Amino acid sequence: MAKQAVETAALVAKIESDILAGDIKPFYLLFGKEHYYIDRVCKLLMEKALPEGERDFGQMVYYGVDTSAEQIVSHARQFPMMVSRQLIVVKEAQGLKNIDKIESYFDYLMPTTVLVICYKTPNDGSSSKNIDKRTKFYKRACELGVVLECEPVKEWKIVGWIEDYVRSLGMSLEEGASDMLAEACGTDLNRISLAVDKLRKVPGVGDRISCSAIEENVGMSREYSAFELSSALCGRDTAKAYKIANYFGENSKRYPIQMVSAALGNQFLKLMRYHACQSARMGEGETAAATGLNPYIMKRDWSRYARNYPVKSCMKAVAILKEFDFRSKSNARGEASDGDLLSELVSRLLAC
């Protein structure tokens, strides 16, 4: 039975429930950009597929770069020795060459084998490497096994995810604590879970996580996105805007100013379209469709953004962004670094 990710958390909960009930399938393909869920389901299978006393003989872990599809199929087709069944886990399967050749194993699935493929799709935006859903391997995996595609939690949902996760541990959060964790960890679920685990062990925290405990025990430095800078600027959050700009300036190879200014330009153009929709008295659904905005985020933030940047301010911001795009690509920048230009750009945009 195939498991196609629509809402990853809900699918993971169903798969975990089946595993805990003893309903363990012969084949699992766990893949996607959210590695936290891949590790979580894999860990549970390694804990529940075999009794502890049988793991030394029946559990084998391979790594994609150190094995081949042919070897995996060969091992999966062997009968287990001294145990009722065997668990074969392939970690970092994205390192496998010709992963599609595992499809030959589907011609005869061994009832005494549980094969788990963990394929971590790069999530840094620099690679398109992924499971090819057009292949026979993927289609047969969906028909015969459990296929879970793990998608990252959207940024606007991360606070809710944190609150649900902490609640699932029998704990609660002080008001504002979930926002602080989101600020510290971003959308990295592994980092969030590690931070919460660390906080659980801090003496005096008990079953309620406070803002002060986060400040004292969780590192507040993390990577940011151009989307966050756009939101900080439109929200007139001066401190956060400069904080992100400084971070980008210190990591200009990863965040070149041309990329950042293009993202900011897109934000202000959307804001101009939003203004046009408001002038035309369009409904929320029509406005979301016309601007390409998430309806939840639009309803939560964009009326405030529009007040902060009226139409004339938006037009001025777009002109400033064009100016800085030209300066960044020509001798007009003089000796200014990307960081210098970005700090000046943020200052000018906040002054609009």
C-alpha cells in the first residue's frame, strides 16, 4: 500500500501507528527533503521489526556509497539465519548508483525480509537529485510497499508544529516560547527536536519551557532566508532586518546580493499587486490567486505590510532595488562589498 505525502506529519503518525501495532510491511521507501521524518520512521522500524535478542543476527545496515543495488537485492533475497525474519536498512541511499535496479526485487518480495530504503533528497536548493517518480521502481514501490515522501514544514506552520511536538511530549510552552524556538532553529525539525530534548534535561525546566530557558540554553544563531528578510522589511522589524542583512553580508558567497535583491523585488511587486486587488475590492480568494500568496499568510500579515508600505512607498522601493541591482553588477559599487551594499539597501528600504 503506497503512502504518498500530502501532510507528512499525518502520514508519519499512521505509519508509526501501524508499526507499533505489529503491522510491519516488507518494503519501505522513505525519501524527501525533511530528513527528520526519515530518521524517525527508520529508527522506529529498527526498534520494532525484530526483538532485541535477534538484532545481532537479523539486522543489517548498509550505506549507499558503500554498496550497490545488486548487493541489496541479493541480501534481501536470502533467508534469515537463526531468526524469524531479517531487517535490511539502506541509509543515505541517495549515494547508490542505479537505485532503480532495486525494482527487480519486487518480482518476489521475501516474506521474511523487511527492506527499508532511506533516501535523503538534498534540501539546500543546490541540487535537483531526487527519486524519479516516473520510473518503474517508484511505481511498483507504491503498489507493493510503503512509500513516504517527507516534505519540509512550511515556514508559516513551524510555530504550530513546535507547539504540537512539545505537547506530544507532555510539556507546555510559555507564551512566546514557540516563536523563540522558531527564531533560533528555523524550519529544521532535527534542530528543533534536539533543542527541545536539551531543554527537557535542564534542571528546573520541568514540564513547561520558558523563554528564559531558551535564551540561556539554545544557540540563537541560525541560517536565514531571503523570505525572512522580505518579511522583516515589510513588517518594519528594523532589528531583525539588520540582523539578517548582517548575516547575509558575512556569508555573501551563499547569499549574493543579486539573489537577495531579486527576492526583495519580487516581494514588493507582490505588495503592489496586493494593493491593486484591494483597490478593486477583490475577495480573499481572488486576491490570493492574483498575488500567488498563501491565504493564511496573506490574511495574517499582508494588510499590515500594505499599511507599512503604501503604493508610493512600494514604487520607491522597487526603484531603489533596481538602483542597487545595477550597482552590484557594475563598477558603480566602488569598493563596497556585498555586505556594505546590502546594509545600505536595507537602510534605504526602511526609510521608504
